[in-house]
Amino acid sequence: MIHKLLIANRGEIACRIARTCVRLAIPVATVHSRADRDALHVRTIGESVEIGDAPASASYLNAAAIIEAARKTGADAIHPGIGFLSEDPSFAAAVEAAGLIFVGPRAETMRRFGDKWAAKHEARAANVPVIEGSEGSSDDAGKIEHLIREMRLPVVLKAAAGGGGRGVRIVRTLDALRETIESAMREAKASFGRPDLIVESFIEKARHLEVQVAGDGEGNALHLFERECSLQRRFQKVIEEAPAVSLSPAIREALTLDAVRLATRVAYRGVGTMEFLVSEDAYYFLECNPRLQVEHTVTEEITGVDLVELQLRIASGEPLPFTQDAISIKGHAIQARVCAEDPAKGFLPATGKLLTVELPGNGIRVETGVETGSEITPHYDSMIAKLIARGADRKEALQQLRAAIDKTIVLGVETNLKFLATLLAHPVVCAGQADNRFIDREFASYAAATPGLELIAIGACLWMRHVQPELGGDGPWTGHDDLLSWRLGDGLGHPGTAPTFLLQAGGEPHSASFGPINEKMEIPVVVDGQLLHVRLDDLGGGRHMASVAGVHGSVVAAFTKSAIHLQGPLGAFAFQIHPYLSLESNGATAGGSVQAPMMGMIAKVNVKVGDSVKRGDVLVIQESMKMELSIEAPCDGTVKKVGCAAGSMVERHSVLVEIEPTDSNKSGEVK
């Protein structure tokens, strides 16, 4: 068995791999970037080597630094985890050349399978059906454009070295074709270090299935059944489950046999995933992921096999520990990815400090690399946690997962929790009838909920208690600079007529004014002209029992200098607090001031001072968490200032471009 393992990764997967090592009594160390000095995986594992600056290119993709870290810690093996260098054959070769064990396939196998085109070539040679498309990959945008113009639309562009939906674009028309190709190439380069793309015919309403395989490197291979991964947004998986839903025995047998045949053909070593698209009674090979998958958890739940342990034993030279006949399916498992993102803004990544994190228990498997106080940065992916539920059947597993999502508390950044709850309650999802474009079709115009008056009132009272915790004399709260020293009430026990402060959720400010606490310990508060009475009982740990308008419920609150974050039965919202009269035109600015909607790197600047622009023109392309966002002009006008440059990091709300609008325009701040 391996003497000591270095985990060359971060976050939840580093913590998950370490957990198996602890059970097997294998000493373990890890690595971290400068931004991850205080990360959970560093503190959980306990021994870590700093390998570079925050960008992955300077740290988690620094092969030489990782190999040196293995030497420093006395590790004789390196586990690459998921992403980063896990599919890089040159890294696998360098690890073994250094006399270390690489926990994964051989470099030669990764070259044959790690590239999408190379994998299709292997599948064709094994008589496994593949999707029609380009012969090879290309990093020449002109050649790719010419090829697409010769094909029947729609087609799909894919990063040749990619996965996880990065560098993928559907082309349905020839409009802005070159820009689409270049955008996919930039995302591919940022995510995988290679800009080259392949082109394939696009199959509408297909299901995305994958087969987990394992091989001993000597030509023996087996499968651990299939997973359903059809619930995706922009080809990035959101919900995964095992086994697949309503899959015919014939298709299951064909998929698993083809997957094992491909693994056997290359004498596959370790665990890997063969991915397929299924359309009615036909299926097509997509790619091989020669590594552990994010969704490996659901396979573990239905088979009882620890896939990380299996990886370590194979890497140590042991034979496969069981035969195909010994593996069976027990129950059903479903996983949801909880991410820092805003579904109402096209799943825009969110960054910031996690003020409160409470994850469910009671039989729910949780995989996470964060906790209260952790920072979500723009340098890595947006995942906060994976929630995995297992039941005797799919209905039970789905019910348990929905309950787990309802119990999950994350304050400090926008999350997809509400979206996950809505998605898992959708009749199509409950019936197991979704295809891989279902989310993009059904939730294309997903709108953010708006807070009710009751929750606004609770937030206002909690904020007032936070900044002025003691009630003096007859009950007025006075003297806090940020509240402009308004005196509560009119002297007769009624709330004052002038608002004390404004709470802003999204783009809408709400006024709040207060009266003295009454004999029932209720706080009279007027929200947007409507009187409500709020009672708050402190339960400790940021949790409060709130009663308002006949509604009683537990609310969790967390505070920053100028905001309150709430989550409870009435919803989850972050309210920015503004002194009365501090907002100008409800947050709008005069002129065409274009701000960064998120923290991240500027990938491209399309304008310069003096340029004329039209409303909707793409001014700047920003990258955060390996995703691209096109920032458009809010009006017609002339560029009078450019406040950013390609390659620079910008904070959220930084002014990127200022436009002098034409006389006919009225524009506002872009957020």
C-alpha cells in the first residue's frame, strides 16, 4: 500500500480523499495557494505546502511545485483529485519520472482518452457509436468557422481537453459566429490550458448518462453501473443520480458492455467514466473522464464501494478486489451541487465571505470544502457543498434531498439553494423525464423572488437590534450615526413618520420606521407605509424566533457593516442598509457608468476612449470561476473613460467603462 499520499487539489475533493486515507491509516499531506492558506482542506489535513499565488496557473497547475511538495512531505504518491492536473498526461508522466506513484491512469492512456477527439477515435476503433463531427480538433478560429459553415446546424463547439461544460457553445445560427468561436476558445484556454475545439452535430433533447469503470492496468476491467446526469445548465451538471431513471435493460447492458470494452482495449488503470448521450433507442459515446468524477458519490452510495480506496489499491499494484458479479445496485442516490451563484442573473458566480454555513445531517451525506468564515474567491469553482441523499427508491431519495436542501443555511453570498428546491419539485424532474437541455429551456427566464413585507419587517427589526441592542427609557432607539439619529415614535407610541433607514434587496429600496416596544414585547414597524408588529426571541447562534402577522418561524441572521443576511421559512435575502435619503434615484447614476457585476479578471476590452457604441454592444468580457460574462453598453453614446485592461483583476462594482450618452438616452448604472 502507498506509504504517504500528497493530495494535489483543494476544497471538498481534498477533504473527501483525506477521509478515506484516514480510514486506511495512510498518512496524508496536501498543497495550497496563497489564497487558500486558511482553507478548510488545509486545516483538516493538517500538513500542507504553499505552492504559489491565487490563480490556478500559478499554484494548482504548477506541476513542478507539486512534485517538489511531495518530496518535502515525504510522500511517495500523488492523487490529482478532480480538475486541475488530473487529466494532464504530462503531469502523470512527470510524477512517475520522479519515482512517485500517480493515482490515476497511465500517461499513455490519458493521451488516448483525455482528449475528446482522441477518445472518439478509440471509440470508433472499438465499434462504439459516436456523434458526427470534425476530424480532429483545431485552435484556428478561421478553420473552425469554415467547417461550421459547411455543416448542418445546429452544431456544438467543445473544448478538446475539456469537461464540466467549460468551453461549450451551441451554434444555431451563423450570427456572430467568429465571436462565439473565440469566446469558446478563450474559456477552453482558461480552464484547460488549451484553446483547441472540436465540432459535433448537436442532438436535441438527449439524456446524459455515464458509466463508472475500473481497471487494473493489466487488461482486466469492470463497471459499477451508470449514473444519470441529464439535469445540467449550460452543460454543467447540477443534479446527478444513480442508477439512471427508466433505462431499458437493453440500453443499460449495451452501455456498460461498451464502456468495459473501451477500458479493456487500453488496459485502463484506476477508475474512470465513459460518458454517453442517449436519444430514444440510440446512444453515442461522448468522452472518457480518466479520473474521479464530482458525482462519484452516488455510485458509492448504491454499490457500497469506496472509489477512492479502489483508486489507491489499484495504484499500489493490487488486483481488482471483486468481480463483476459481486457488484449490485442497492437503492437509489441523488446528489445536488450547492453553488455560490445567482440563478436569476444567468447563474452569475458569486464571491464573498460565508457568514454562516449550516449543512444538514440525519443520514444526508455532505461533501464540502468550506465552513462559516470561508471565502469564495473568483479563482476557483463556485461549489459550496454536495448534498447526497440515499433511499430505498428514487421517490424516497428525492424526498430526502428536498428536505436536506430546505435545512441548508448559507449566508453571505448568493446561492442556488432556492433554485434547487424549485427544480427538484418540478413535475418533469419528479417523473424522471428531463433531458440535458431541460433547465436551459424551462428556467431560461428564472426570476428572483421578492421579499415579502413580513421578512422586510423582521430584517429591519433585527438590524435595529444589531446596531442599537439596548432599549432606553421609554423605548426610543437613537444616536446611531448610520441611522441619522432619527427618534423612534411620535411620543404617543406610534412609529415615526420619517423612515429610520432603507433596506434594499436587488434594486428595490424599502423604508422602515419604528415605534416603542409594547407590553407584548412587539416592535411596531412601518414598512413601505404598512404597519406590522414584530416579536423577536433570541435563540442564540444567530438564530431568532420571529413572529409577525400571525407567522411564526426560526430565522437565521448574519451581519456585515452595511447589510443583513436572512434565511428562514419566509425566504433567503440579503438586505443592504442605507441611511434615509442616501440613495439617489433608487441607485441609478447619471450617465452610462458600467460596473463590474462580480469580482474577476478582465479577459478582453473591446472599446477605447472616443469610440461610438450602441446599446447592447459588448464592451468588456470578464472571467470569474472560469466562466465568461459579456458586459454590454446600457445606452447609445461615446466612450469617455475605460477603467480596466485585459488581464487585470477587478472588484465587484468597479467602474469598467464610462459612456457619454447621446441626448436621446437615459441610462442607469449596470450591475
